[in-house]
Amino acid sequence: MAGAHEGPTAGGLVQDWERDPHMRVLNWLFPVAGCAAVAFITMAWAWRRREFEPLRSRSTALIAAMTLPCWLLVITGIARGARDGGAACDVELLTSTLLPAAFLVPGSIAAYRTYALRRLQSVLIKAGGGVDIALVRALRRTARPA
């Protein structure tokens, strides 16, 4: 007789959803596909937004950094699926270190870009006159923080 501490049974056998061949595919396919979809949509949205907001344009490196956590989760999911649901120690160690750090990268880049924009605004104020978009673009390309 099965005790209360045992899991759900089917014909007297405990069901192992991680080892079931159909559920195993679904267990790693949905997170991998979901994270990849989020990463692709984020990249496409940020790339499309560049054209309409020139002062808030995003570089390709920043767009990639914004989606880095999703790509790391995809890599972890693929590695777990390739090992039949088991974790690869090297991949787990790498992603457990890089994944939290990957969330800091976009914030750090955005903070630097905000600082550079504020510095650019102060240069424009010191120069006097109105804001010329062509001048702003030229200064953004050449201005370096002191």
C-alpha cells in the first residue's frame, strides 16, 4: 500500500515527469523557446525603436547585452536537455555566475550613457545657443568623458 509520502502513482508506479520522454521534451522546450522568443522580440523591438528615437538610440552591443540573461537561460536549458534533465556542473557554475551579472550589464551601460548624455547637455549649455540636432549627433560621436 502506498504511503502518504509517495508521489502520484499510475498502475502502482511513481510517475517521474523529468524522465518521461514526452514530458522531458516539454520541460526544456517551453523554457528554451520562451526565453529565445523574449530575446528575439526584445532585440527586434530595440532595433526598430532606434530609427524613431535618435537621441535614445541603442547600439547593437547594448541590445545584445539587454538580452544576455535570456540567452544564458536558453544555453542552460539546451545543456540540461542534452543531459536528459541532469545539470552539467560546468554549465551550471558558469550560468549561475554569469546570469546574475548579466542583469547588471544593461544597467551599467545605461548609467554610463545617461552620464554621457548629461555631460553632453552641459557642454551644449556652456556653448550657448539653441540645441541643434546635427550638433548633438556630432558631439555624441566625438565627446569623451574627462
